[in-house]
Amino acid sequence: MNSPDTIPPSLVVNVADVPETVQMDDAHWGSAFKPLTPALDALGRQDGVRLGMNLSRTPPGHSGCPAGTGTAHQIANPYDEDLVYLGVELNDPHEVCT
């Protein structure tokens, strides 16, 4: 439950207003994402809600989820343009792939 001084995150976001998190490890591994469910993310911290959605971007010639991170799957972009996709997941730290 929110305290009276806390304004809960909006249920509606404009993707243009969401800052992009960029994770580039080297010339091969790297991706970026914009979290589109801040209200669900906030609820998850207090009520165990696990659903989340990201607008993800993988640059040309790059792959997401580098080896050694504990992430069991990846997506690769062998093309000349950014690969942009909508990811909906359970945000479970033990999630393998859904």
C-alpha cells in the first residue's frame, strides 16, 4: 500500500517518455530496453505481482543475454537494422523461457 506522500506510478506510459536502459558489453553482446509497466513493477515489490512488459531493441550484429550472466536464452539480430520487439514476461528470476 502506498503512503499518503507517495504518488503511485501511472498505469499509462508514453513510450517516447520512457528512458531507455542500454546494456552493451562489447562488439557482439548488447541490447536496450524501455520498461512499459512501472505500475506493475511497483506492485511487484510489495504484492508479488510478476507480470512485466518491455520494448526491447537489439542493434544490428548484436545478441542479447551474454554468456556467463546466468541467463539461459538469447535473441540475435543478424540484420542491418535494429531488431525492436515487445517482450512480455513473468519477471521471475528463475524464469527460463516463456
